[in-house]
Amino acid sequence: MNSIGIVRKVDELGRIVIPKETRSQLNVNEGDSLEIFIDEVESHIVLRKYAPGCTFCNSLSDITYFKGVRVCKHCKEELQDTVK
């Protein structure tokens, strides 16, 4: 993880402002959801643009939908194997 050299203060409501350049670089737009991760060992807070993953394993790659449920390729194959 690299520092981009920008420091922001937390306001009285606990908010911070993510610079426009950073939002543009990461394709984060008004109304987008961000996921918050905490690394207590390193005292890091990590923000990631939220993308719903596989319903079964939370993987974000190779997502398809089956009857409205998000399923990754790996879990889809496992499900197909159990049906055979």
C-alpha cells in the first residue's frame, strides 16, 4: 500500500473528504458504495469500491446470475457437480 502524500482531517461527524483526483483515478462517483476494512494489527483503514461478490464465497471474479443469485464460476461448477 502506497501513500499518495495527502492528509485529511476527520470532521466532528467522523467524515473525511476523498480528493476528486483520487476518486476519479479509482472511478468512485457520487452515490457509489464503499466497503470499509480494518487492519487492527497495522492500524489501517482501507476503503474499497463495493462490488457484490458470489453469494457463496464472496469472490468478485467471473460472476454470473442464476435465478437472481450471484454465483462465481468456481461455485457454479461445484453446484453442478453436486447435482450430477
